[in-house]
Amino acid sequence: MVNRRPTTVVCATTAVFLAVAACGSEASPTEFDERPGTGQLGGDGKGKGNGNGLGGPGAGDDDDDDDGTGKACATSTAEAERLPLHMVVVLDKSGSMCILGDSNSRDCNNANSRWKQVTGALSSFFGNAGSAGITASLIPFPANGSLPSNSAACTAASYQTPAEANVLLPDTQNQLTARMSSLTGAGGTPTRYAMEGAVAYAQTVEAQLAGKGKVVIVLATDGVPEYCSNNTIATTSSVAQAVAATIPTYVIGVGGALTDLNALAVAGGTNAAFIISTANAGAVGQSFAAAMETIRGASLTCEYSIPAPPEGKTLDYNKVNIQFTPDGGTPKTLPYSADCANVGGWRYDSASAPTKILLCDGACATAKADAKGKIDVVLGCQTVGDPVK
């Protein structure tokens, strides 16, 4: 089961509210000040925008009707609920993770060991408020208590059940950190089998989400696959490639000589591995944290659930509008663009049978770049932009 935070509805006083359905009164002028058709962002009057980011609607009028230009047409506004992201972290805990930088010294308890640097960066990521909304599961390898030559370490079944599963971030209870602290660095690198188990688990999560969310795998390792039979870059890449279309694999290589891992990242649909130098042992964690931030930004979806209409009403998909409010700024209505020809717009996943809202590339990039920005769904006004059907 994937954890989700509850949504609280408060009448017209918070970022999430249902103006009419929850409050039982007509919308006040302050509740729907920003409305379709106000000419924001230099639109062309047809909601086409300029194609360079968050395009806007063109000039409208101030009539209080239901044609999408007047604020009185809006029946409800709710903050859009981003569809969930589940991150499966596959963490190498082999003996070489205890190495201090590029030296021959090994001490997993040393703050400058690869293990401490990587797990410290992961702990910060798991606990960071910026990771809110992500659910994480942790799969360490090789399997606890097993050497690489043992059958348990070289079977996918050893990795299909995470050591810690379905932790909603930020991890305020430090579940993931505590689990990593309980691990001991030892053994080799049965990457193929760890990935097979991780993929099997990720597919169960994907099935639970039923198209209403995204699953990604993050593999963090300081070596190429070794030990165990048929455990190579090529065989591991085949595992990642088999699901890359829906479950991408990001790869972080801790060590400057790990360029072979690029092939695994390419097979996983993420173009290239993040290769972290260990020349400066004390800087490994910082570089690893930067890689995780990049992965988070790339992985977060720009897909949102369609809110339910006010009680007793039927949702008209031609009367839905999307507003983006930048941090400290004013709301901007995004135009509907059925084929995303307007990259600053949005679309339904299916015009004939919509199940979710998708931001086009330009709008998505802008929304991701503004961590405190807000996406709202406004119901009741004629959709600005292309005709929905």
C-alpha cells in the first residue's frame, strides 16, 4: 500500500478550498480574482500564449457569466494534487563502500568512508522538506548475512522485499536512516540480482498505483557488477531496459572510474550515470546529495488528479481551468493545449475519457523550478485554449 497524506479542506482561508460546495455561499470577489481571459503573459486572445513557458490567455471581458471570462462562473477551486512518486533506492553496501576516498584504508565507521558519506546524504534527502510527497523504499545489497558466492546473495528473491518499504517523505521518524545505520558493509556486488528484485518490487507498486503515479529506481553503487554467475553490466542493463518505458533507472556511481555504469543508465532510460569522484573523500556526500536533487527534479511528475465536482454537480471537462501561482506572485491561467503545441499549457491524458491532468513541457519545467509555487484547478468556467473535444 502506498502512503498518502490526507488533504484538508478549509473554506476560503487556505491554499486548498472548495468555495461553493464547502462553504455553501456564492464566490466572493477575492476568491476568484484571477480568472481566464485576463490577458496575462501576453496571450493572443485565444489562450495560445507565446510558447515559451507558462503561456496565458488572451484578453477577455469582465462579464459575470459562464463563458470562462467572468469570475462568477467558477464553482470551486482546489489545489491540484500531484500524482505520487515512489522511489526505490537500491543501495550498495559491499565491503568497498567502507573505503576512505581513493585510499586503501577501510573503516565503515569513519565519517569520510564512502558508506558514511553516501548514507549521510541519503538521510538528508529522506528528511528534507523538499522531498515531501515522495514515497521511498530501501533495498540494500548484497543480502544481509550473505557473501557473494552464497546463493541467497545471487537470487532476485533476496531483494524483492525492501528492508524498509513505503516510507512517506520527509521521513520525520527517521525510519530509513535507522535502517541504514543497522547495516554493515561487507561482500561483493551482485547488482544484476539486486536489480531483478528491485524491478519485481517496483512493478507491484506500479500495479497498485494503477496509472495514477510514477515509480523510479535509483541504484547507488561504488562498483560494477561482480561475483555471481551472469552478473555483468550487459545482463544488468537488460533487466533495467525491460521496464525502462514505465520504470526508469537512475544510476549513481561512487568512484571516478565507473564510466561503464553509463550503459546501465542508458538502458534504464536516463541517458547517463552520475559519476562521483572520490578523490576528496569528505566531498563525496555533497556530490551525492546534488545527484539526488537532480534525480528528484527529473522524477517528479507534472501529472495531477482531476478533483471531484462540488456535491450534487457533474464535472464538465470543458469547464476546467488550471492556474499556476508562483511563489510570491499572482495566479496565471494556463491554456488547454490538446497536443501540447503550446508548451506552456496543459492537457488531459485523454480528451474523450480524462483521468488526469498533465502539464506540457514548458509549464512543467516552470512548476518544478518553483518549489513553493502552486497549481490550482478551477471548475465551472469555460476552458481557456483549445477545445477539449
